[in-house]
Amino acid sequence: MPAIQLTPAQRKEKRADAHHLDPVVMIGADGLTPAVVKETDHALKAHGLIKVRVMSDDREMRGAILEQLADELDAAPIQHIGKLLILWRPIPEKERNEREGGMPAPKVVKIVKFSKNGNSRPTIKKVELLGNQRVAQGGEIKRAKPKQRSVKKRVAD
């Protein structure tokens, strides 16, 4: 039994969302290999709702593949129509790369400035931006504006 149980209304909504999707995982003659399970897991992490195409003609085997994928990957089986299987799993929250101070990690940005006459090479400069900095239109680095607070809150402090 899969870990995620959906109500019929939720399942109907997921089927409607999956209608326009193309299959992202194909299962061939070898069946459900560890590589296929791993690729299905990556697709579920990236998309949440996926279609899987099974090339086999055996209906019972396709149903067993759907149940096995749902059990192994903790996903909810949404639908099995013909050779298409639809699986859903909530997309996990992305982990933020933060330092001890709670600020986001610095990121390196390339600033390209083209020459005015167009004949010489552009100058390329790599700059490290902190969490409260941004690159302005001319290529200079500016601090982000502090969050505006209301007059009442400023007076209260």
C-alpha cells in the first residue's frame, strides 16, 4: 500500500493536471530496473506529477509496475490508462545554503562590459555578491534598500 492516500476529488484534480503532460520515463523490455526506479525518483523530485510509459503489452504487469513504483518511491498512483501510468508525490522543499549568520551564501556573478568603439574585447569581471547586494544596470554593485517600515512602528521602537 502506498504511503500517500488521496481522496477521489484530489485524484481527479491530479488527473486533470496530468492530462497535458508528456511521459518523462519510459520502461522498456527489461522492465523495472534499479536505473528506471532512480530516474523515476529524480523526475518526481523535479516535477511532482509525472507520466510513465510502459512498453509491455501485459496489463497485469503494468499494474504491478505502478504499485511497485508507488511503494518504493512513496508516491500516490493516480491513474493507469493503457500503457501510461501517472504518479504523484509532493515536491520537497529546497534546502537553502546558509551560513551561520542566517544570511544566504554569497554568489559569484560575471559582469561583462562591452567596449564603446566595438573593436576591442569586452572586459569581464567576476564579483562576489552578498545577500543584501545587487548588480545595477551600469554594472556597479549596490546594496538592497532596507525594508520600509511604517511610521507607527518606527515611533514604537
